[in-house]
Amino acid sequence: MTLVFSSIIKRCFDTIFSVMVLVITLPLSIIIILFLFYEHKQFPLLIQLRGLTLTTGKVRIIKFRTLLEDHEREVAEEKSENIFYKPHMKKFVPPFSGWLRKTGLDELPQFLNVLSGKMSVIGPRPLSINDLNFLKEKYTNLYNKREELTVKPGISGIWQLYGDRKKNVENLIELDSLYQSQHTFLADIKIIIISMYLVVTANNSDAIVNHTINDAIPMKYLIKVRTIGDQTKL
């Protein structure tokens, strides 16, 4: 009963908060759309199929376009041992689009996905189908562990704030599992507050334009963790 009640509270909050964000940021979104039209000379919204795995948490996310059209397929199909660290792709991101990625505002339209019920404001990051195929092929055990997730994918979350992109998939699964086992409504609120801080300071973690780990507010203030050596343990 507690789990059902928590799910209802989370869904109600997701809906109310998403409506508020979309309404409040509508003027900003219009400005962003105009700038992207000028910068990319094409429709500024991008729809991409993503998921927690190839069979779970699948959603067609909506986001602002930030990569030059001629290189979108190249980036999507790139074979790399680290799917979360691609600084060499920065040359394909125009200046204004780069600022959007640093603030995380390129993901603003995903609040529409939250309203549809396919995503939560806070949750594990959904990955592209290409990245999921890579994950299943190269890290089968970790991929199988991600299939155990029962929470919805989120716009922001523990990994999005504190993930070490240079540690690749292991760090993603570790923090996914941490959120799955210990997430609370209060922790979600704290994650939202920190996410807003990163938006304002343009310090959002990104695979292409910004790879820094958030150290302004330690993760221990969000959720109960203990550290042994370099590993975060539940």
C-alpha cells in the first residue's frame, strides 16, 4: 500500500510540476525556438526513441535540437567504448546550442513526456536505442541489471547530477540501483533544487560540451550512501 501511495504522490507531483514549468517557461521556449531556427535553419525540436532498456521504459523523448543536421546520424551511429563521453563531437554543436546543453534547457520539452505519463521528472536516464544495443552487447550483465528497474525514466536524477561519465556504464548502473532502492519524495525534491541550480549556473553535465561532476552539493545530502574506497555502496 505504501508503494502504491508513493507512486500516486509521485505521479501527481510530476503532473503539477510539469504544467507549472511548461507554463512559466513558455516565453523562454519561444525565444529558444527562434534562436534555433536561426542557428540550424530547420525545425528546432527533435524526437528520439529512448528507453531504460530495449524493452522497458521506452519513450519518444522530445528535446530541442542541438547537433547540426549533417552530423546527427554520425553521432547516433558512432561506435565508442564510452557512450557518455564524446568531447570530440563538440565541433558539431553551434554556440547557442552548446549553451543550451550546458544549462540542460535542451531537455525542457521533455516535460511533455512527463505529462504523457511515459517519464518522471526524476528517475534513471533513458538511453538511445544505439547506446542500449551497445550496452547489451558489451556489458550484458550490467544491461540485465538495468532491466530490473521498475521506476520510470527521468529528466534529471542521481546519475544526471553525480554520474562520472569517464567511469562509463558501471557508474550509471551503480547510481540507477541506488535510486531504485532508496528514492523518496524528499530526495526527488532535493534533486530538483540542485538541477535548477545547475541550470542557472550553466553547469549541467553533458557528454559533449561539459563533463564536470557536480560537487557544489555532495550526494550524501540527497540520499543515504556510504563510500568504501572509490565505490559507492548502498
